Amino acid sequence: MQLIISPTKTMRTTKVDFQNLTQPQFKAQMLQIWAQLQRYSIDELQALWHCNLALATQNFGRLHDDALISGPAILMYQGLQFQNMQVEAMRPTELQYLQANLWIVSGMYGLLRPFDEIQPYRLEMQTRLAIGEHKNIYAFWADRLYQTLFAQKASQPANLIVNLASNEYAKSIKKYLHASDRFIDVIFLVKRNDKYVQQATIAKQARGRMVQFCAINQVTTLAQIKKFSELGFMYDTTRSNEREIVFIQV
């Protein structure tokens, strides 16, 4: 079983010491994207990223800094989802579980394992950045991420992918799914005005807590995932189906 999550735009700005760094699988492709972004001016990057001038200036500097800090992906991302994982409090066995079972889907890096070495960057999957003959990031990655996740192995002939990523990032894989692929969406619903709806902030927190739950409990099956009960969420059998596992906040 493999878990996939989204990255965050908020990233660490100070160096982190980590002894077991690995290298991203798609580092060569990342360097292509990085080189393309380096061709842009600050004003062009601001328009591309739809951000304020301060953020554009900061990230322009990162693109051209030969001494830019780096660290493991799981600690470089600093958004709500990652805060709720509480990675720095994890035991070695829990960290090893994440390295073996968790993927971070990234517009810049493609797919990352938690210990993969990355640098601070700004690039959402939906950014309309043309790279060579590819009109945007989705087209650049094409089916490479899907093929990696569903690579057939003798030890794991039928991969199960549990999707904790946002639609923006899951889309890069869902587009290529076959009917036989085991790809399960996890959905968190909260009650608002007598209706159950998805709420972005709470969903980010819940996704992080679920990753933490899986690491602590060394989860390998959907039955184990259904026991998740953090932040007041409980598995809802009536709303769940073969493609979706739904949790409601009670």
C-alpha cells in the first residue's frame, strides 16, 4: 500500500540536518523545469505564479542561488498537512514506514520520497509553464507519475494507492488510471448548515494526521485505515464505496 499527498507552498527557510538523504527519482526532469524558470524575470514569475511581488522576488532569488539550502522533503514542506504529521517526534521505525510507503506529488520534482533532498521552490502543478514542446506541467509529466506508482513488482503485483492529495495533484495520476487499478480517494467531510461538505483547512489537518496514524500503526490495509479517528473523524460506511473512503466529523 502506498499513500500519496500534495506538497505545500510554505517551505523551510533554515537548514535542517538529516543523515539519510536520498536523491529524487526525477532529478533530471526537475533540473529542466528549474532551468526554464531561471529564464523568467521577476515580473514574469509574478504573473506566472499569481503571487505578490515579495514572494516573486524571494523565489527568483532561490532560482539563482548556488548555495540554496536543502533538506529532506518531509521536513522542507511546512504547511498545515505536514505540521499535523509531527514528523520530528517520530521514531525511526515510523520514519522508515514513511520512506517506504509515502509519496509526495510535486509539480517541480514529480514524485518524492520523504527523505529525498529538495530545495525551496514555488511551482504548483497547475502552473501554465511551457517546457520545450509541453504546454504546461501536466503535459510535461504526462503518465510518468502514474507509471511509477503502478509499476508491477513481483513482491507487489497489485499496487494499492491511497489518495490523500488534493485534486490539483491527484489529477496528474487519475487521468491515466485503468479500471483494474486500485486507487482509493480518502474524503473528509464536516457538517455545515446541516450538510456534509469538504473544508480545505480541516482536510489538510486530517490528511496530515492520517499519515501520522499510518506511520505509528504501520498500516498496510484499508481495514486499518478505516479505524482512523483523529480530530473527531469517524469512518462512514454509508458514504463510502469501492473508490472512496469517507470520514465524517462527529
